[in-house]
Amino acid sequence: MRILLLGSGGREHAFAWKISQSPLCDELFIAPGNAGTSQHGRNVKLNPNDFKEIGSYCLFRKIEMVVVGPEDPLVRGIVDHFKNNANLQHIKVVGPSQEGAKLEGSKAYGKVFMAAQNIPTAAYKEFTPESLQEGLDYISMQTPPIVLKADGLAAGKGVVISPSIEEAKEELQQMLSGKFGAASEKVVIEQFLSGIEFSVFVLTDGKDYKVLPIAKDYKKIGEADTGLNTGGMGAISPPPFVDDEMMQKVDERIIQPTMIEIQSRGIDYKGFIFIGLISVDNEPYVIEYNCRMGDPETEVVLPRLKNDLVELLDSLFNGKLDDISIQLEPQTTATVMLVSGGYPEKYEKGKVMTGIESVENSIVFHAGTKNSEGNLVTNGGRVMALTSFGDDFKTAVAQSLENAEKVNFEGKYFRKDIGFDL
Ligand code: AMP
Ligand code: GLY
């Protein structure tokens, strides 16, 4: 099979690494990819959001399957674009339709979707500029902290947790007057849930589903989960506190009703559902849905998956998903992300990277890297994920940290405490 993978992060390097191991993959193209993905296929300078260009390239290269890494093309309707174009209909695009991608693209949609099946999640109300005063009154009645969420995609910055009623009111006013552009024309205000978070990944053809390895990511830039939110500084799979009993609750109360609601809405969904969960006194609640795999969770999930990924993805289109049993590596995986100094605020790119060849017993997943004039250089905030196996998460994290010291570039920063709260 000839496969095109869209995206350029650590998640996509992990996908490229796994896809290229499959005997079913004849040729892999990655658009636009990074220096790491080019070890497994051919990088192509294409914008994943330019569907016309992607479509033409698929025809030119006789692509049979497109795997969509990031949420943006899905929320913009890449699956529908291929389906509605007679020349492209035969190509299998892994990801939900635009309607399905609303689970991530609109927080309010996700809330209404969950309410329809009584899926446990934080109580909420939604507000628009017209209902600003009601929103302010609503905030006055809450007990802080107060969670405000821009309805649409806001590059991971759309969730604000206000420590006081006054700050929450100020935030609501700012959001509704365009702080996040169109994304915050609607705002969801919800109850603050206190507990420990984890992520569940489901692969579905819209009818059947398989649960992939669970993971926990670390989003804050600073140790002990302090400071600004990032795209993710590290991850562990599986988080030891998630036992079979918890997963049974997640399956019965969350995954199964999610599948029922997808079907009752007639949503075409052939792809990943990433369910962000929080365990409150051992009861699971949904924090959010995403319509794709997580980053850096993919860098710990795929190494634990023994199945042929291409066979799994292909089964979404031939009705065979139910026949496949998921085979997992029992060891724990951990990943530690190396980032550019200054990230997630201002940082410099183009720093020469050295020492990668001395990494031992970790898998190197490139994120923001590129090859330039014979050098490997940094090309983003999150630069490289180092994934290791261990008998427990501590051993796996220690292995990644040992290698994190060996990779060098000016301004390198990484968290040394991944798993500190487990
Ligand atoms: P999201 O962008 O939806 O992933 O939210 C970002 C982060 O905000 C989540 O990972 C949680 O840590 C936090 N968060 C979101 N919703 C809530 C909530 N209702 N209660 C507590 N924390 C939340
Ligand atoms: N690691 C969180 C995300 O991918 O959204």
C-alpha cells in the first residue's frame, strides 16, 4: 500500500516509524514531516490544510491511504473533501468526517453529545456575546476555581482556569470579545474537577472499536506541574493507577455510550478518538474529546502496540476491525521531550543538534527538527521525544533521562520529573 501521512511532530515520527515496519506498506510519504520522518519515507513539502494540493499529490503518487496526524485538517473537513470528490473517493482517509471532528472542534458540541448519553463530565453552560450578562451572573454563583473554555480550536490555549470570580469575569469578557478570535465567540463555563488525568485512545470504524494503550501526559513546562501549559513535556504508558476496574467503568460509562451516540447521529468516523479523562475519587469523567492521537502520548502508545498498524488502519475500511485482537508489549514506556529554551513562549530555531548517535536503548522521535546544510537543527518548540521501555515507569523514565543528557543543542530544556505524581 502507498501511504501519505500528514503532520510534522513527534506524533507523526512515531506513526512513520510504526507504519514503515509494516510489510503492507510499500511506500510512505510524509507531508511535511521532519528530519526524523525522512528516515522512514519521503518528506513532501505540502500543507496538510491545502486539500486541493493534497488531493492532486495523492493522484500523482497513486496514494491508497492518507493518515491524518493533527486535528486541523480533520476539523476543516479533509475526510469529506476526499469523499465528495469523484477522483479521490477511492482513497482511504484515516480520521473522522467533519461532523465527527466537531467532538474536538467545538467544546459545546462535545458537551451536548455527552449529555445525550449521560456520559459523565463536568456540569456546564455555554455563553455568547449576546448572553454575556447571564455569563457574568452565572460566574457569580460559582465556587472558584472556574473553568472557561473557548468553544473552538485555539492552538491548545483555549482553556483558562480562573482562581477567582473577578478574574473569571474578566476572562469571559475578553474571550467573548475575541481573545481567541472566532474560537471564543462561544465560551463553555464548567465545573472544576479535581483528580488525576489520563488519556484513553480508541480506534473505531464507527461501529466496532478497539482500545489502544492508555497513557498519561505532562503538560506543564515546569517540574511538579508548574508554569505554563505546553503541547506536552513527557508521557507514560500505562499509568499505574488505572486498573482493570477503572477501565471497565471507562468502557461502560464512556466508550460504549460514545459509540452509540456516534451511530445514532449517523457520523462517519473511521479513526482515533482520544478521550481525556480525569479520575475523581476513582470515578472517570470526560475532560475533553480529541479526534486524533495525542502528542506526546503517541510516542509511548505505538511502541507498546505489537500489531501491524497498517493492517489495523486498513481494517477500518474493510469491516475487519472486530476480527483483530490488540497485542500489547507488557513493559511500561515513558517519553521525555527535549524542548527549546524559552518554549512555550518565545524561543529560537536553527540550533545545531549533536549527540543523537550516542543515544542507546531509547527510541528517538523527532518533533521540531530539520536537516539544514548537512546539520540536524532545531525547528520548533518541542524538538525531540526520547522513548524508553522499562519494567516500571521509573526505570523507563530514568533510561530516557540518561539519553536526554547525551543530545545537545543550545538552550535544551527537559523535565526530569516525568511521573513524579504516580
Ligand atoms: P483541554 O484543552 O480541554 O485539554 O484542557 C486543558 C487542561 O485543562 C486539561 O488537561 C485539564 O488539566 C484542565 N481542565 C479542563 N477542564 C477541566 C475541568 N472541568 N476541571 C479541571 N481541570 C480541567
Ligand atoms: N497531549 C495532549 C494532546 O495531544 O492534545
